[in-house]
Amino acid sequence: MAQDLPPVGGYEPIQYKRNLPARGFRPSYYLAAMGIIMTYGLYRTGQGNREQNELAREKMWSRIHLIPMLQAEEDRDLVRRHWADKAREKELMGAELKVYHSDRFVRPTYSISPSSVTKE
């Protein structure tokens, strides 16, 4: 029995590639477009960061310049409370009593706290 051999001249080449045209742009164009978009985005982010820093600096300096006025307002409020407390004390006690051993003004150390405290 004869052995089965390939035909003389060999088999025809097998087409395993598809001959389709490439769709879209070349990858280098996509890469360049992505780089341009990212560069623009980072540029805008840097501008935004600078703007935020400038606004924070402006806010800080405005508060610094308001401190003397706020301190004077607080001092006026403390003096008003002090005199009201003295008048109330005189009304209740009948006489002005000295709590401290000197006439030096002592800044009150109180803080506002909630009237009812609940534990959760």
C-alpha cells in the first residue's frame, strides 16, 4: 500500500490573516490627544490650586485685620456683663461684696455649655 504524500509542489498557503482596513486613527494620534488633554487638565488643576491658596490667604488676612475689632467688641461685652453682674449682686445682697482680695479686674472664665446633656 502506498503512503499518502503531499502533492507535488506542496499545499496551497492557508490564509489565516484577514485583509481588513485599519479602523480609526493611528495609536500615536490617540496617545498625543490623551497627552494634550491631560496636560490641559493638570494646567487647570494648578490654576485652581493657586486660586484656592489665594482665597485662603485673603481669608486669613481679613480675619487677622478683624481681630482688634472683635477683641474690642468682646471687651465691651465683658464690661457690660461685669457691671450688670455688680448691679444684680447689689440688688440681691444689699451691698457690694468683694470676692477677690484686690480691685484688679479678672477676666471671667466661663464657657457656654448645653443645658441638657444626653449620652448616646
